[in-house]
Amino acid sequence: MSIISNCTASVIKTAAESLINGNLVAFPTETVYGLGADANNEDAVSRVYEVKGRPLGHPLIVHISSTKNLDKWAREIPEYAIKLARAFWPGPMTLILPRTNLAKDFITGGQDNVGIRVPSHTVALELLRDFEFKGGLGVAAPSANRFGAVSPTTANAVEEELAGFLSTSDQILDGGPCAVGVESTIIDCTQSAPSILRPGAITKEMIENFLSISLNTKTLKPKGVQIKAAGLLESHYAPKAKVILDGSPSAGDGLIALNSFATPGGVIRLSAPSNNEEFAQILYQAFRSADAMDLGRVFVKPPTGDGIAVAINDRLAKAAFDL
Ligand code: TXA
Ligand code: MG
């Protein structure tokens, strides 16, 4: 396993070939880094589960290079889903659609639907195009972290998470820090109207405005329903430090808050983003620095409002959830 920071065209071609040969390639996307495997190779996909320590049965998102490959993986695609794909792909959005025979149980966790995404990072897109040129059909890629841990937003964070578990023929492509910083918006497109299963940078308002509909907000927190998405577990995305969302930090605690909040004396300021987009971008890296400093507690002042704040608050609630 090696980090490759100079992602030239030939490096990416070699990585695509490596995926075709059944190896794993961690790659940057605009949201977080993914741990990629050929979505049609059961052995490669089972290594993804092993490397992540992820329980079997949690479905994986299939990444493709453009909507033109969508109907290879999905059938009965509603018109609203096509519109969303045309509007927001490439981008931080995953559509859950009824599957074709190509999406095997080892990808969908036995469900009759499949998650599909076209990421917008140039390295991811080039890797997917090269992979498809060599005959591949889709790259299964969960976030490149151990199960339940914080998603990596840099190549070094991928190495920290997975170095002990990847083999020498696997690779990590370094495409710099991720621009969005939280995972894609997941939209259930298996019903007559869309619903958001995981909030992200494609926000409720963007979808509502674009489709001229109003989304059912109850679907954002499907408490008590069968969990079909790992990101819907109550505890997830958590650093080792205890995450606290109310009260005030004391000397020695970490603090993550917008730069309009001052740092109390003795408190370790982990980051001071100037707006909510920047908050999303730095959050996971700030959690990682808390763990690197061995902090016991990290206080976070949750952002307010709509838009990306909804996704940040969703992840914060999960990071703060006490098992
Ligand atoms: O931004 C992202 O979505 C990143 C990058 C790498 O693309 N990927 C990512 O994958 O976050 P993962 O596996 O860490 O989270 C995907 C979530 C999981 O909770 C999974 O259970 C859910 O999506 N999911 C995938 N396929 C699904 C399906 N068919 N039905 C319901 N949930 C699904
Ligand atoms: Mg994940």
C-alpha cells in the first residue's frame, strides 16, 4: 500500500487497471475519500468489508462516471430522479434506485435497490472513466475509514485509518483535501416522491426548489424503522474523544465553533471556520486532530440554519451519541 500524491494521467490509468485486477484503490471525491473496488468483483468487494471492519449486509454505493451508465445498474428510474441526476451530477448526491441484475446482493446487502453516485472530483472522474474504458462498469466505494469512525477527508487520514489493513498491491490516491467534507446526500428514489435518507451538500432546499415540491422532513430521522443505511445508525462518524454539543468547555477541552465564538482561556481551539460550508469542510479533520492530541472531550457549537448546517448537525448528533 502506498500513497500516490502525483496523480498524473498514467498514475490514474494504472490505478484503474489495478481495480480491474481486483485490488483496492482509495481515491478522493469532493465529499470524503472512498475505498474503491470493482463493483462486479465479489472477492474485491468482500475485502472492502474486511478492511473497513464493516458488518456484512450494509450496502455500498456504486460510483460511475456519468448518467449514461445509470441504466446498467438501475431500472424503473422515476422522472424526478433523472432530473436530479441531470441537475446535480457530477456532485455530492447518491440516488437509491431499483436495481438491475448487475447489482448483486454483495453490493446491495440483499436489498432490491442500489445506491449510485457520479462524484465530481477530477481524480475520481478520471479514475472512473479509465476503469470503464478498460471494461469496468462501476466502482463500489464506502468512505475509507474503519466502521463507525470518522470519514477521511485527506489521503493521510486514509492512511491513518486503513494502513494496517490494506495490502501491498492496494493504493491510496492523494487528490488533496476534500472540498465538501461531509458525505453525499442520499436520496431514496424508489417511491413516487423522493425523500432524503442522509442530508449532505445537495440540500433539501436545493431539491425542493429544483423539483418544485416539498419534501417530507420526517424521513430525515427515520427512528424505529429498519436501518438500511449504516449512516443512519444513531452512533457513527465518531472520534475517540467524547463529543459534547452543549455546555461550555473547560481548560484542556477541545473546541470547534464558528470564528464568531471566542476561545475560553485554556481551551484548545481545534478550528474556527468562518461559515457553515467551511465548517463542513474541516469538521472531520478537527475531530482527527482532537484524537491526535489525545483530548478527552471536544465541545462543538453546532451551526444553525438550513442548507449544509442540516448535514453538519446530523453528523454531530451521531458523533455525540452515547452508546
Ligand atoms: O459521499 C459519499 O457518499 C462517500 C463517497 C466515497 O462517495 N461514500 C460513502 O459511503 O459515504 P458509505 O458506504 O460510507 O456510506 C453510504 C451509506 C451507507 O450508510 C449505506 O448503508 C447507504 O449509504 N447505502 C448504500 N446503498 C444503499 C441502498 N441501496 N439503500 C439504502 N442505503 C444505502
Ligand atoms: Mg461511511
